[in-house]
Amino acid sequence: MGPLAGVGDTLWQAVVIPLLLVMFVGLAKEGNVAAPVIYVVLFYLLYYGFGYWLLNLGYNKGSEAILDLMESGIINKVITAAGILGCAVMGGLVRNYVTLNCAVTFQQSADSVFSLQTSLFDAILPGLLPLLLTLGCYKLLKKGMAAYWVVLIVVVVGAAGGILGIF
């Protein structure tokens, strides 16, 4: 085992596999039969491609490879790129799987009703309320609030909003 033995496993299990799964689980859930096949093919291409390259790199260059990788900044670029891709994928997941609708309407005239959801929120940005909910939860977690408190707040506010007819 070399000095970078744990880095590859961590990157593979914490970055590559979750990103591949997130990309293809949604497609498979919609009934796309090719999604699992593409996932498996990409998984093994990446696994054996990077594995072969890194094995040869480690064998041929030894400890020089570590210094070259650290000095060139490749690892930081890979981590940054994975983070950007992860944010984009999370944005798509929020748009598809987080739902929050405002049921508040106002009677403008005898035959006209103003709906906050369709006339205001969807006109500004479709999916604005789920985005604000997600960003609010993220902000609370970043401030150090425990995840169970965030979930409890969402449940209580959602239940109260449902009872009052807001959501």
C-alpha cells in the first residue's frame, strides 16, 4: 500500500459512484431500461481505465507520482469539477423531487382569481418555492443546526401550513 492508497478509494466511493448513481437512478425510475446498462458500462470503464492508469503511474514513478500530482494540482481540479457537477445534479434533483406549492388565492373580481403559485411564484421562476426551501435547509445546516431539528422544522411548518391552507 502506498501513501495515496486511501485517497483513490475515498474519491471513488464518495464522488464517482454517487455521481453516476444520481445521474442514472432518475432515468431508471422513469422506466428507461438503458440507464442501468449505461451505469454499469460507465462504472467499469472508469474503474478499469483509472485503475490501469494509476497502477502504471504508481509502479513506474513511485513516490515521484505523488509529488507530481500534488504540484500539478490535478487532484484539486478533480475535486472542484466533481463539486460543480454535484451541485448541478443536486439542482436537477431539487427541481424534480422537492415539491412545495402555495394554495393561497385571492378573488380579484367575480370571474378572476389571483393565485400566488401560478400568477406570482411560477411567473418569477418555476420551482422557486422548492429552491427557497432547499436553500433555507442548507443555510440552517451550515449554521450548525442538527439535521433532526431541520427536519422537525420542515415537518412542523409543513403541517401548520397544510392545516391553515397555505400549502
